[in-house]
Amino acid sequence: MRSRRVEAVRESRHQAAAQVAAAVDPAALGFAVNQASDALATAPRIADIPIIFNFPAVFIVAAITVVLVIGIRESAQFNNAMVILKLAVTLLFLAVGARFVQPENWTPFAPNGFKGITVGAALIFFAYIGFDAVSTAAEETRNPQKDVPRGILWSLVICTVLYIAIALVLTGIMPWEQLGVADPLAAAITFIHQDWIAGIIAFGAVMAMTSVLLVFQLGQPRIFFSMARDGLLPPWAAKIHPRFKTPHVTTILTGVFVAIPAAFANINEMVELTNIGTLFAFFLVALGIILLRRTDPSRPRPFRVPLVPWVPLLCMAMCVWLMINLPMRTWVLFGVWLAIGLVIYFTYGVRHSRLAQGLERIQ
């Protein structure tokens, strides 16, 4: 009897293996194997050990984490230096590229129609995510009621003007079909044979990504820190470094969680996942504004949203509109991360929430 059960189990395993083998595309599998073999053969080595992960990305994240642990003032100075460098490279590209613009490249102006504009907006949203991180540093500003809104709005205006100018020059220099590369600015400069600044543009792109990472890693630890003070995360997440006066525990954890995916993940999938997560967060914030105005009208509001509920409703509609244009794989990954967050909330946060217990926030 036992031998029959063993045989049945073996047979079912063989059938499952056969089904998996049949489902795998041999050409795709061969391509993946060849890619892995080439990566292993051509990878740089340290003590004859192949480095098959994105070491520069991990190093940059580690350096940013150290700067953020040291202090907010040092982080701001470091970020200011990178922003100045980034703006200088941007203006250099515009000054050089504007002389080579060919208006016929703008015809047709929207080659993929309104659908292309929608998908492009859903993807380029990544460039606007850092602005909300300004609000997470509100407690570390002198006059948050005035400084934070002004900082967000002026940053949005300036950067939007620069984005539009770069897009016009970029698509005017070379056909849009050839811009689907990792470094389009450097590619455009090479296309017009201005190789003397291609390296500067590429370096500026690295600095731009570094400054974006700095802002992201500045905001996320403070979100965890605030959640811990409200009881949604364990108390150790609300610890402050005795010397640097920064939330060092959550800053280091954020650095680790950023460095590991940066070492191995596909950047396009990470960008899409970041977009959908942030859009969903904005949707919830807009919804919360409407609900709290009705359920808790007497709550102190140092930051007031105008034209409620119309502005929040428009925000929610725009978020949904952009989210539905992201690919299905992004929705699947988002569902997994959302499930993990809900498990943490319902197994720990909801039972330790100071608000649910009627307690004051830990100051």
C-alpha cells in the first residue's frame, strides 16, 4: 500500500515537471541561460570572485545612508550641491541642444495619440514623487505652515518648466523612436556629434539619480519614525541617535531595503512599482481629507486643502486614471506589497495604535 502511494507521488511529480517543462519556452530559457553565462564570464572580479550585482548602486545607497544618519543639515548641504550640479548639466544640455533642434521631428506632435500621453504620464510620474518627501521633513523646518507649501509649489513649477524644455529639445534633436534608451540625454548629444559633453551629461544623470535617492531616503525613515510614535510600528523604530539627533534605526533599515533591490532588480519594474504605490498613497490621502472633514471637523489643521471636496476628488480621479495605465505585472507586485503591509498592520499596528487606545502621540 505504501509503495503504491510512493509511486503515485512520483508519478504526480513527473507530470508536474513535464507540465512546467512544456510551459517554458526553450528559446527564452536558452536566452536567459546565455545571458547569465555571459554575465558571469564578463563580470568584474575581486580576488577572483565575480561581482554580478550592481555594486555602484549599492555603494551610492550606502553613502547616502551614512550622510542621512549624520544629520539633516549635512544632508541638505549635500543635496544642495548635487542639485546645483544637476541644474548646471541641465542648462548645458538645453544650451547646446537647442541649436540642433529640427522642428520636423515634432510632427506628428503626439504620434501615439492620447493613449500614449496617458501611458507616458503614468511612467513619468516617477519624476514627481520626490516633492511629497518635502512634507515628511516638516518637523525639521522653521516655519512649516509657510515653508513647506512654498517649497513644494515652487519646486513643482520650476521642475515642470525644465522638464518641458528638456522634452522639447530632446525630441527636436532626434526622432522619438530612437530615444528608448537608458541615457537619452547622452544619446541625443552623441547623435548631434557633440561628444565633448556626452560624458558630462552622463555624469549629471548619475548625480540626478543620487539626489533623488537622497530625498526618498530622507522621507521614508521619517514616515516610519512617525508611525512608530503612533504605535503602528515597534518602539525601537522611533529611536533618535543620541549624537546626530536623527532617526538612525529607520534610516539604516531604509538603506538596506533600498540597496538590496538596487543590486539586482530591473529598474523599469521598480519605477512602475514606485509609481503605483505612490499614486495609491496619494489616493488614500485625498480620500482621508474628505472623510476627516466630515467625521472630525474640529481637528486642528495647520495645513488646509482648499475647495474640499472638489480638489481631493480631482486628485483621486487623476490617481486612478494613471494607475490603470500601468501594466498588469505592476499590479501583481503592488498587490503582494500591499498584502505584506496589511499583515503588519493587522497583526501589530491595529493592536498597538495609540489613537485606537485613546492615547496621545509620543513626543
